[in-house]
Amino acid sequence: MAHSDTMFYKVVLQRSNEGYSVSCPVLPGCWSQGETELEALQNIKSAIEEYLEVLDENL
């Protein structure tokens, strides 16, 4: 069985006037938004990936 490097992060999804806001509490300042729940979740996935790339570059 192949080993996966996939990590899972809990996110907080909240309805807002513009659609949905979403944040990742364990990554300070990592948040995004979207018009739909799906769009917000896709956007936070990208935001988390970019956040982790920056952390990796600065270690």
C-alpha cells in the first residue's frame, strides 16, 4: 500500500453577506472566501497550500 503525504486541517466555514468566509485556525492568518461553500473550501485548500509553501521556504 502506498504512503500518502496528505495532511488534513480543520477549517471554520461561516456564512457572510458576500457568501462564505473560511479560515484554518491552526495556521494564523490563513483565510479565504467564496460565493458558495464549495468555492470557499476550494479557495482555502489553495490558501493552505500556499501558506505551507511559504513556511517551508522560510525554514
